[in-house]
Amino acid sequence: MKKNKLLYRSFIIIAFLAVNAVIIYGISQVIAYLNTGADTSKMLHLDLARTDYYLPEVAWENIDNPGRPLEPANQLKIEQDYLDAWYVKNLALENNNNDGVYDHYTESAREKVNALIEYNAAQELQIKSTTLSHNISLEFYSADGTIAVLTDRNVTGIEKIYHNNQFINEREFNEDYRIILLLEDGFWRVRHFEKLAINEVETYNHTIPLEIEMIKGVNYYPQAHPWDTFNEAVDSTLLADDFKIIKELNLNTIRVFVGYEDFGKANVDLEKLRRLKILLDQAHKADLKVMITLFDFYGDYEMKNWTLTNKHLRAIVNEVRDHPAILAWDIKNEPNLDFENRGEEIVLSWLSQTIKAVKKIDSIHSVTIGWSNTKSALHLENEVDFISYHYYEDIDDLSASHKAIENQTSKPVVLQEIGLPSYNGFWTLDGNNVYDQAEFYGKLLETQKRDSVNYLFWTLYDFDHIPTDVAGSLPWRKNKQAHFGILNSDGIKPAYLLIQKD
Amino acid sequence: MRKLVSNITFWALIVMTAIIYSCSEKQKIEKTAIAADAFKIVTPIDQVVTKNGIKIKFQSYNNDDFELLEFVVSGTYGTTVLKPQLHQDQLAIHIPEVISQHSGIIEWKLIAGETTLERGSFKLLPNIKQLKTVENYVGPRSIIANERDYTMLVSIPVDSLDNMLPDQTVVQMSKQFKGDITTTTKKIQSGFAWQRIPAPLTTGRLITGSTLQQISSKELVVDIFPDIAVPFKITKSSNHNYADGNEIIILQTDQIKDSHGNIMTDGTLVTFFIKDDHDNSWQTTASTVNGYAFAKALHPQAPSTWTVKGVINGMVESPELNITFKSIIDEIPFSFSENKIVTIGPLTSYLGQLVPDGIPVQLKIDGSEIILKTHNGISTYTFDTKIIEPNTYDIQIKTLGITTTKSIELK
């Protein structure tokens, strides 16, 4: 009885507290709601900062015109509003709604865009499209600055047509347009649009040979900063020391990873670029070639963001393409792992266009994609210059798997990642120790020599801290990932000696 | 035994499913594999835009597989996908008006699944026989009557389906100013024709318009405003030149014009900067009406000389004008009574009339200062010997710009 009383009492007290908490929460929500709304500082549109959403490559070929000189501020405004007109039209045709069309097309032009949207919506067609480059000439700019006539040549881009979300067809284009823009309500709105010509789409069929006879290398991260090679703490001395170790193992290549977000996405961080150049300089000094893996930790392959990834790519490739240490561009690490979540077709078309974007600005260095397994290795075989795959299966089957790939392509095949963690701790049932790892490397090197396999092993060091976004937070994954090295903080592991001997 | 039967049934089922599945797969593959020459369309040629759509017939086709065909067509504003329709034993593709009424290059592709059977392009030309409007734009809408300034007339004529007209189409561009009509013939280039219109040298309204064949634009008007003013003179007018603190002086400009004789726009602000010989300065403003500006100022209370300058800010200023004001009295009438009352006045003006009430009179005695105001021309002050000790004092009196010193004996 006494117990019950206590129970009731505590129940009543807890219920009382809970009711109070709910009431206080409710009141605070009401107050918060009443405090939102019109903010006087927003009345003047002063704080509307542009975010990066559509940044195709734009070149102004000519701004001389008989009307009036074009001031830089107006040039920028015309460019932004004109690109926005493309952007909203692309989105409108993808989603079949006319959001934003009002702002970027005059009344008569709006009707034309809306009519097409309605027609396509009725046919259940979705058209995903993006432009990638524009070459604008200003034909005329009126004295009062309210009319601009542009010719936009070689508008390149891609269009994918879906019916009921089923892919139908793809169209790459390279077209010339004439555009008349009017300044209305502070927006440059499209009054006229006319497709003037269709040009040949540029293709890059020439395969660039690997400039190294036999790749023997390592996937490189500094010991203290795994997955963070371009951390400010990684200075040239540290890199020089590490590269000396690699060179002394008779290796000739390293593979490094450039993170998409780490390097500032569309607006590439110059400081990171500087550190990339320091790494290349040190590699060159140590007589090592560098394979740069781009777009690490990039996971959104949607067409509407292609202009952003291309801008990122241009900033990096243009900056370092002439560096003597560069061996090849690896577009993306293990993109086939995103097939399931993002859609195989979407991932492959991003890869395909990104390869073209690299080849457009770098005609010397070969391009590859680091597929995570042998099954995926031959995707886009036509477009890459050499095939790269990763092998984490049974070492005894390596030779056969490698040959199987080689038989299906005339291009060089690179075993871009291979390794075994020497981790036999609490979390594993049948883990491997350092001797198992040495045995593994023994077999690897034997196969490599016999079959002349280009290879890069994973990796130089055991790492003390694995970032959570690499292997997740589960300890058995993290610990495995931490022990792939042939060196650890105590010194060398047996596998090291094997490679050194080789 | 039963187990065996059920086992066999189970496996048979699986095998059959597999067979059916593989058959359907096979069928699908067969269907998409259409021979490249099985279908051939009558290749569309360059033609004029139309709102009725474009019908494309087939040269050769077969009735079985045409449902697999798709016609991808891409015009100026975007792309769409069409299906061939079999109508009265004739297979045809109908390009809808959303594509066919906009001029520009049309790219097309006949596909069956992933195979492209045919591809090509043709041009849709604007319909120069059916015009809708001539859109005119003129700007700047207000210009200055001088040799440098100009406005610009831009004509964008369109056909009945709102397409830009081809290069070399002739547009008549006209302007009218004070009865003079000028018409210029211009050719369209890149979809538009344009003309620079130099400013006339007189103010007024310039009216523009364009015509193309029988189609005319709206009327657009440009206002011509006068140029920068040339230096002007200022004069004063006043009833008299006495410093009586009562009269109002009028400062005025002559008619302010620009170098071409155009009178300044009404409301042009003229500022009169006034400075006197005691280093005081102030200003008054007036806006022009028909080129004249009038400003008013009160005469000073003490004789002084003013230097006045009229200025139109940022444009022009007048030469200086000097104005001298004379004193209205020669000496200050003064009396002292009952050993404590000081009376100043009556102060009289230039006709002998009393000065206005409120003229300040300053007394200085023993280092302290007392300000009095006149009332009916007179101001008085009674000294209180409780505050100021009885004695003989020199008292300084200052009014209307005159100073005098008297000796008084307080008891």
C-alpha cells in the first residue's frame, strides 16, 4: 500500500513536470513564431548574397559595341541574370513547373517557355539539362543601358530526356544563340532567344599513354593526418621525409587525394592549392610521380551541379597541369560504391562529362577512374586512358582477375589499391597479424613481378586516428582501416622489408 | 515418394519461370533491334515558322515496330519527344506549335530505344509576310540641349509569332521636333535596328516612331532640357537704403539662360550668399520661374555694406553686388531723471517716424551689460541703488549702429 502511494505520488509529480514542460515549450514556440516574419533590414534586398548554384565557364569574347561602353558592374549583372535565365529554364524543364521563369523572361518570352513546359508536362517528359560553357559577345548595349543584345557562341552542354523518370535519350550540344535582354524591374530579362547554329560537339578520342613504364607505388597519407594530406601541419619537411622513405623502397609513384569540400568546392581555396603545389614540388625532388585523385568525398552527381564541379576541376587542373611531377588524373575514388544510392546512370554520366572537362584543358596527362573492384573496372573503358581498379579479395585470385581485365581492354591496367590490415584485436575473429600481412605482400610482389602488374599498395603508415567520415564510427571498421600500413609508430613492419628487398 | 514429387514440381516451376523470363527478355531485345533502314522520314527542309505545327511523313516504314520509335526534337526554347502516329494508313510525326512557331535551328533525331535511326536539322525562318508589331525603345528619356548629348532609338520588329526579323530587313525610323519630321531608313542587324538621335539645341519634346511595311510602333517621347546656365547678373530693389531693421530688400536675377538661349527650367534653385562688413554671412534661396529668381531679405539694424552673390550650385555664379545701408539716426537721444531712471529715445527713423518696437538698446555700466528693447520708440531703465552703489558712472549706450557715452550720478 505504501509502495503504491509512493508510486502514485511520483507519477503525479512526473506528470506535473511533463505538463509544465509541454506548456513552456508551447509558449516558447508561439513567441518564436511571433518574432519571425518581416525583417525591416531585408526590405532593400541589401543582404541577398549570391550562393554558388550555376557557374558554367563564361568567356566574354567581345564587349565593344556601337551603343555604349559596358561597365564591369553591368557586365557582371548581365552575365549573372543571363545565366540565371538558363538555370531557371533548365530547372523548369526538369521539374515541369515555371518557378523563376517570371523573373528572367519578359512577358512574351515567358509564354514561350511556359508553353513548352506545359506541353512536356502533358507528355510526362522531364528534361534534365545544363550548359557547361558560354562564349559571349556583346553586340549592342543601348545608351540608357536597358537593352543588351548578345551572341553566345559554342554553348556546350548536355541534355537528358526522361519519360516518366525512365531515361530515353541523351543529347550533347554545342550551339550558338542570339539573345536580346531588357532591363526590367532591375532584372535583365530575356526578350528574344534564337538558336543560330549547331556546331560539332568536341570529342576526345585520343588515348594518352601512361608515361611511366611500370607503376610501383603507394597510396599516400601523412601518418598524423590520414585523409587530410593538405592540412596546414603537413609541411614540406614532413613530405620530404615521407617521400624519401617511399623512394628508398624503390617506388616511383604516389597517389594522393584532393577532397572536393576540403579544397573549397566551386571556389577553390588558394591556400590548399599552394599546399598541393608544395607536395608536387617535394615529389618531384624525390623523383616520384603523383597520381591525383580528384573529387574525394564528393557524393552528389546531379546534373544541376556539374557547373560547380567543373569550376572546381578547372581551378585545380589549370593550376598544376604543367607540373612535371604529375602522372595522371584519377577522376574519383570508387564511384561505383555510389551506384546504388545515386543511380548508376547518373554517376556514370557525371564521370563521363568530368573526363571530358579534364581532357579539354589538359591534353598531356592520362585520366582514369579508381573503381573499387574488378567487376566495375571496365565501366567507361572507352573514355579513360587507363583502367584502374582496387583489389581487396583473395590474393591468390589476383593474377587471374588482373588477366581477365587485361584481356578485355587494349588500355593499360593499374591495380590502384591493394593491401591487408595487420589487425587482430578484440573486434576481429580471424584477423591478420603483421606476419600474415608480410605473407600477403610476398604473394602480391610475386604476382606483380610475374605478371608485370602496375600497382599501388594501401598504404604507407598505420594511422592512429581515423576520421569518422571515412570508415564510420564502428570500432571494428575503424581499427581495420588503421592498420593497413607497412610502417607504424613503433617502426617498420615485416612487409616493409619485403618491399624494400623487391 | 511424395517428397520427391514435390521436389520435382518445385524445380520444374523454377525452370519454367526462368524460361518464361528469358523469353520475355529476348523479345524485348528483338524489338529494340530495328534495322537502320527500316524507317525513313521525309527529311524536313528549311521553312517558315508556323503555329499549325509541322507534319513529317515517312518514306518507308513498317506497321509493326513503329510504336518503338521516338522523335527527339530540339528547338530554341528546349526539347521534346514525339511519337509517330499512324493515321489513315499513313505514319507521320507532328511537330507541335511549341516548337514550330519559334525561329531558329531545329535539331531532330529519330530513335528506337538506344539506336539512332536518322538525325538532322533544319531551320525555321521568321515569317516576314505577317508582322505583328515594331517594338520601340528610346532612351535616355530626357536629354540636354547641347552638341554632346543624344538619345537612342532601338526598334525590334517581330513577326506574328513573336520572332525577330532577318538581317537586312528595312525599318523606317522617324522623329519629329517642333514641326520638323526626319525619317531615316535602317537595316536590321542581329534582330534590331537602331539610331542615335543628337539632341536639338532648343528645349522641347522630341517624338519618335518606327514603321516597317504597314506596321507602326508606339509613339515615344524624349524631353529636351536646357544646358548648363551661362553666368547671370543680380540686382536689388528696395524702397530705401536705410538700416532700419524693418524694410525688406528684394534680390533678383536677370533671366537665366543656357548658351543657346534656352531659359532655365522652372524651379532651378538659386542661392544668394550674403556677407556684411562685420564678417557675418548668411544665405537665402529662391527657385526660378521663367528664368527669374527672387529672394527677400530684411534690412539690417545697423549701417553696413553687403556683398551679395547669386549661385546655381555646381553650375554658375553671378558677379558680386554691393549694397550699402545708411544709419537712420545721427545721435542717441538720452535723458536721466530722478537720479536713477535712464531714458533712451524717442528713436526716430529717416522720416522722423518712430522706429519699430523691439529695436535692441545696449547699456554698459560698471562692466555689466543690460539689453533693452524699444517700445513706441523709447526704452527706459531704472537703476536700483540696492544693487548698484550710488556713485558717478560712465554709461555706454549702443543702438542702431551708434555708440555714445554719458556720465550719470546715481544717488
